[in-house]
Amino acid sequence: MTTPKRPILKQSILAGAFGAAAILATALPATAQQRPAAPAAPAAAPAAAPAAPVTGSTLDAIRARGTLICGVNTGLAGFAAPNSQGVWAGFDVDYCRALAIAIFNDANRVRYVPTTAQNRFTALQSGEVDVLSRNTTWTLSRDTSLGFDYAATNFYDGQGFMVKRALGVNNANQLDGATVCVQPGTTTEQNLADWARGARIQIRPVVIERLEDNIAAYIAGRCDAYTTDVSGLAASRAVQQNPNDHVILPQVISKEPLGMLFRHGDQRFGDLARWLHFGLVGAEEFGITAANVDQMLANDPRPEVQRMLGRTGGLGQMLGVDNAWMVNVLKGLGNYGEIFQRNLVPIGLQRGPNALWTTPGGLQYAPPFR
Ligand SMILES: N[C@@H](CCC(=O)N[C@@H](CS)C(=O)NCC(=O)O)C(=O)O
């Protein structure tokens, strides 16, 4: 075990540790606790129990109900949060709306169910929601023993750290001995332990259940750093009074491929969710936007564009929806790049690995529409 090396952190660590102890003893006795991360026992098993089968076709149930029930975040700027008019908005919300357009040609036929890191999997397993569109990482255990499938990776992410600029830390390795706020029931908690162990760094996790309590504890100085997916760091930083007082460190310690999840056995619905993402990415590649989709449908000579837009090929029908599904989705929401630009650029995220595969370093790639 290493000892803390940097005086600046040692000082704030003490403040953080005592502050954390106080909050744990009072506000959050049952849900928050400090645990040593390294060397530590391997991270805990996934929060939810293995899935009990939900029978019946989700697509049919959604049609019969007349509404899609989308499990989203409790509130994460840029991804899923009520806007100033109280209307849910964000990147993950746009994927719910896209599904509703594909199924009903009506973006408003969605009921949003806020889910926490801890209860999201139970909500999907139990059938309380039809789909999770909620910054959730694709992992082997979630894909198997929890009973889910992933539609596609709609956001390539990774875990990072945020610190106060005033702390003077600019590299994650300087966090040796630090207290780090982290939410349970996440890959974040597990990765933090893995990373600390691998890097032979001692981290003192302050595990706090609710997102807003994590941020509050970090802001109050009870933790030296806050860790989550870089997307989540950007979202939380963007809504602080002075975002510039907080620095997202350059190290990314994990891979967090985020995407929509559906239940095992729900392949028809899953196919639609998957090809919806590919349609958004493919449209960007072909240069089809909300503004020009009608014109492209009428005039573009490329056969794949005509198939994607449903003029030929009957691809929508193969997915169980109207052949005009992508025309409707693109008119309502724009292509992947437009959705990214509208929701995520304002919180400071760049395309990075989420650029199209035709851009160096870009990973977003759609299989053929045929
Ligand atoms: N991608 C990670 C982390 C997802 C996650 O839940 N992150 C937190 C912090 S950004 C969150 O969204 N919390 C909201 C809540 O629990 O209400 C995972 O799938 O485990």
C-alpha cells in the first residue's frame, strides 16, 4: 500500500475524510460508506438479481398501450433532464422520441420513468419500462445474467475524474490517497477499485447513493474528486455555478460503451432499437438531415438512400414499422450528428470516438441498409 505523497491532497483528504464521516453519520447512514479501494476485494456483483422472464412481445404491448415507456436518468444535463418548460430533453430522451416516432409517428407518445443507478435494472426486468435509454454501459454480466441485450453503442464513453481547479491536480495519478465520491450500482464503483489496484494507488471511495448527494458532497469538499463516465462529469460540471472552477482530468480509466437496453427474448423490439441507431448514423454518413430529408427522398439517386428512406426495399416493414419510419425520425430529430450537436456539444462534449468511422478515430458505423 502506498502512502499519500502530495501535501495539497493530504490536507484536503483530511477535510474530505472528516466531512464524509459527518455526512455518513447524519444524512446518509444506510447508503453511504467509506471503503478502501486498494488493495481491496474484487468489486461487488451487479446490483440487480438475475432476470425473471417477461412474456409477450414488447412491440405489441407498446402498440396496444399507445405509449412507449422509456426508462431514463433522474436528471443528467444533455442526456435526460426536464428543460425549462418541464419537458424531458437530451440525447437519451431523443432516442426514446425516435422510437416513438418509428412506432407511432408521434414523438410525444412516450412516458418517461426516471431510474437511478441502483433501480434501473429491476425496472427493465420487471417490465415497468419497455427500454432503458439511460447512460448504461454494456458489460458481459448485464448482457447475460441480468437478462438484457444492447441495441447498439450510441455513445462511446469512458470513466474519468473531476476535481476543483483550486486543488491544483492535473493528473489522475496525483490522486494517491484521495477521497473520491462515487455512486454504487455502477461500473464506476467497480472500475475505481480495479484502476486503483492496477495502478497501486490508494483511493478512499466515498460511496453515496444518490447522484445529487454525490455532487453536493464533492462541492462541499467532502471528496477530493468525483468520478463517473466523462459524459456524466461534463453534464454535472455544466450545471455548476462556475463550471470553470472544475477540471475533468485527462485520464480515462475504462471503456463505457453506452446504449439502449432491452430484455432477453425481445428481439423484434431490439432489432428496431438497433436499426434506429444505425439509421441515424447512416443518415449522417449520407448527408441526410432534418432540413433536407424530403429533398433527398425525392431526388437522391443512391439506391441505399432510397432504401433507408423507405421508397424502395420495404425495410421498415421488415422491422415491423412503417416504411417511412426513418423519414419521420429524421424530420423530427435530425441525424446522429444533429442529435449530438443539439444535446451534447452545449455541455462541452466533442465527437471524439463518436465521430463517424469515416473520420480518423471515429467509431460510429452503420451496417448496410439492404
Ligand atoms: N455508465 C455507468 C454509470 C451510469 C450511472 O448511473 N451514472 C450515474 C452518475 S452520472 C448516474 O447517472 N446517476 C443518476 C442517478 O442514479 O439518479 C453504468 O452503466 O454503470
